[in-house]
Amino acid sequence: MPHPLFHLNKVMHKHHIVTAISIKGAVMRLRKIAQLLVVIFLVCGLSIAKETPDQKREKTRKMADQTLKDLYKLEPTAQGAIQKSAGYAVFNNMGTNLLLLSTARGAGIAVNSQSKQETFMKMISAGAGLGVGVKDYRVIFLFENDKALAHFLDSGWSGTAQADAAAKAGKKGGAYSGATEVAPGVWVYQITKNGLALQLTLQGTKYYKDDDLNKKEVATKK
């Protein structure tokens, strides 16, 4: 009859083999993830480096025009609401979910309805997400009055948990059908690949001025 130590050594040997295989598999997965990250950053960096400030501004204007056209098709009443507003802002977002972190960056433009003055802006977000995927959506802010527009331009807007709760409890329908009130005098439409979103998903997102594009725009006009 084999000695008990023989069985113990055999079990420990198998355990070491399984552990080694698991570690090797984990290292391989981490290596693949690192390679994927490098590729993503390189592609993003190259695409950004190729565009001049003028090209970025024109690209943002075209994006805003197309987004408004798409919005008017999805919600015809939005056209009249935006025309009567003090101003509006349009953003596009392209985000990637990687493991437990989702990040997104985008560009946008705010327009004063009366003066037609343009303010170029940025958006960035980071939050928890599970799995690997891509989120693509566009956001349209509508400002009922000059005060709401000025506050947005001066201070930006952040999709905090409080703002998210306010959006869920905010007014809907009426003259702003398809939009949700996220702050006094501020309404938001969100377009996803499935159409007009019934519930906003803006938590963790910050909207703010693009100082570089705005400074260069002023210099060019002078």
C-alpha cells in the first residue's frame, strides 16, 4: 500500500501544475489587453494628430448639423423648441468599455440662437462598466433662457449622481417632448443607435469649453 506522503506529494504536484497554468493564462490575457490598449491609444493619437484646428472646428459643425437633422426626424417638435430657445449645444461621444472601467471622449459646439456665436466644447467621462464594448451616442442641450446658457458656457455641466437623479425626476413632454429637464431651464435629448433615449445616461460625464479651439477661432477672425 502506497505511503500517505506519496498521495500528498502527488496532489501537491498536480496543484502546482494547475496553478502554473492559471498564472500563465492570466499573464497572456493581461498581455493581450495591454497590446489592445496600445493599439487604441495609437489609433486615437494618430487620428487626432492628423486634424488641424480648422478641420476639427469644421468636423464639429458638420456633426452638429447632422445630429440636429437626425433629432428632427426622430422628434419633429424639437425643431421648433430649439428655434425658440436661447441657445443649444450638440455633442457626440465615442466611448470604450474595457474591463471594469469605461471611458469616453467627445467634441461639441454651443450656439447662441440670437447672436449665432459659436463656442467649441469638449466632453469626457469615466465610470464603472463591465465587459468590453463601445458606446456611441449624441447629446443635444437646449437652454430656455440666457441665464441657463451663460451658466453652461461659464461653468460647464457635470453628470453627477445628483444630476442623474434630477434628470429621472425632471419634467418630460409638453413643448420639449423627447427631452428631459436636467437643471432649471436646461433640457437634454439623447440619441443612441436605437433612436431617442427614453432615459438619459450621462452620469460621470463632464462638458466644458475647448479653450484651444476657441482661442484660435478668435485669433483667426481678427
